[in-house]
Amino acid sequence: MTQWSPVWQIKINSVEYTTTTLSNLTISSGRSNIYEQAQAGYANVSLINLNQASVPIQINDSISIQVKDSSGTFVPIFGGSVVDVGIEVSEAGSSAYTQSVSIIALGALARLPKALTDGVLAKDFDGNQIETILRQVLFSQWQSVPAALTWATYNPATTWATAENSGYGEIDTPGNYELAHRTSERTDVYSLVSALATSGLGILSENAQGQISYADSTHRTAYLAANGYTELSANEALARGIKIQTRAGDVRNDITIKYGATSSSEVSATDAASIALYGELAQIITTTIEHSADATDQADFYLSLRANPEPNFNSITYALTNPELGDGDRDALINIFMGLPVSIIDLPLNMSSGAYQGFVEGWSFAASYNELSITFLASPLAYSLQAMRWNDVPVVELWNTVSAILTWENATVVA
């Protein structure tokens, strides 16, 4: 048994707020629809101000929300920018009053829909094209650096390359699919990079440090092979609300991939057995894939995922203050991220035969002064696993660690 209570740190524009007390907190991150790219995370923070101290919070201020893990280290669980601030008198007495300060913040991805680009791109792989666009937005140019900024402002460990990084995270380059060139056409950055991510079968996301990242089509496969699963027991979760759902609306058995610079070419794939069972359920996916062979591979991949319904793990909640929850599990949940491989055991036997393996897609934190819980949803392994390329296979992998009955076609996970 491990006793643990949340210890908070809230920084706004890198200044820690020590004169206020956390009252309530909700954070939502990731995505709830696994067929779309992630949207910006959302944080709603309520603080209690007992001494009427100044609250100089401005719209667009950066905000970082952190909590101590079991080792006493502060871990970020949200990073973004303030979009709404409110101050309200909540209680009043004869000699003093108490204020409630409410803050709403959005994650790093919120910057992209409001940024515009001509989006000129040479033919290149998906990761390289996304990197090109994001660098234009997330790295300040010399002329935009505040004139009063001094070198002493920077951490001594800051490199020249990252001195003006304002949200550029881990971008998988070059990527796995060659995409067509793009001529000048004004659009918002989010629409463009999310379309490029979809074309590359990759995933756009934001992290708790307030940075934007891109995982290519084999990222999750390689991460799972190198790191394995975070193993969690349903016995340590809140029983109420554990939900696995299989939906007819997820089934697609007639897939068309549009490809090329103008997305005017197309290839299709169908599953006759699925059509006979469920009727024709078609979907058109628009990409800028350069090569017809890659478009055909993607059509076949989508079809293999969606020709038959797969169970999704819609909800499971862990109270992080539960003394039955081990430190390792608690810390893993505090450090949750989009694409974390999880293996959930001790489920009722009529739910996925008592165990579920998948990747975290979205989650929410809920907190009050002395409580903190997390609820997350996960997608099936099959929705994300792709055959790794040679340079993605861990260098420590041995031939005798690969299953003797594993076929070349299905060699997706090697550990």
C-alpha cells in the first residue's frame, strides 16, 4: 500500500503561483475519435485567492500544470496558453473576502488553426513535409524576437538551434510515405499538417510540455517493440464506468484512396465477405500520396482494420490517490501520452476475455485540492501496428527472440 496525495505546481509565464490554492481542475487531451487527428487539449483551473493578492494573468500567457510523482519530482500534465481568465468573489465576511480565480487554457495545437501558410512543399516524405511547415510557425524569426530580450533570459543549457523554439516537439523524419509536391495555396496550418499526417498514416499530437509532435506510421510499432506495455490491473481502477464498445459505425468494407498532388487519382479495395455480412459501407480518404503502390497499400491497410468491427476500450478510471495503486502504475498514468501501449488485466471475463491491449488515444484528469483521477480510452493494437522497416528494428533484437511461427507478412512486433 502506498499513500500519495497530489502536490501541485502551476506556472504562468514561467512564474509559479504560490499565493493561491488549487480548488478544482479538469484537463482533456488527445482524441476521442480515432479516425481523426487530435485537437487541442483543454484545461479548466479554479484557484482560491484568500489574501486578495494581485492576479496579473493575461490572455495568451503560457501555462504549465505539474504534479509531483511518487519520487517527489514535478511532472507536467498540461502545457498551453491562457484563453480566458475570470475573478469572482466567492465568499465575503465583515473583514475579508475570498476570491475564486478561473483559468481556461488550450494546448499547443490551438495555435495552428489560426496560423496561415502558403504551404509550398517539394515532393518529400510525410515527416519532412510536416517539419517544414511547423518550423515556419514554431520557431521565431530574428525580426520577431523582442528587442528587450537578453541572453540572461535563456537557460545556460539552451542551444542556438532551440533558443527560439516556441512549441516544436518530436517530429519523426523523414516519415514512411512519399507525398506529392504542393503549390502555393493559402490555408490554415492545422488543416494542412493534419492532412499531411493522414496522408502518411501518422498521428499529430501535443505533449504536456506544450509542444507539437508527429509520429509516423511505424512509430507506435517501434515504441512497443522497444519499451513494451504499461501493465495495469482493472482491480485497481474504479469499477463503475469501465466500458468496452464495439460499433457497427466503425465498419468500412469499400475503401477508396485519392492520391497525387491534386488528389485526382484513386485506387480502391473491397472486402466481399464483409459486404455480404454488413452490406456495402464505403469511405473515401483524400491524401497527397505520390505513388499508386503506396495508395494501394494504404487502401488494403484501412480495409484490414475496418472490414470487421473491433472492440474499443472506451473508458477506465483510476483514482491516483488510491493506496492500492503501486507507485510505478501511478507514475506511468501521470506521465500518460497519446500512443502509450497499455495492457489491462483483471477485467470481467465477458469483457475482451478479461484482458485488453491497445494504445492510449485520449484522457482526462479531474482534481480537487487533495484528489486526482485519470480516465482514458484506448484503441485496439491492430489500428496502429504496421510492419517496421529495417532501420526501426531495435539494435539489440536477436533472431531467436522472434517467434518461429511469425510470417514475414505479419512481422509487425518483434518483442
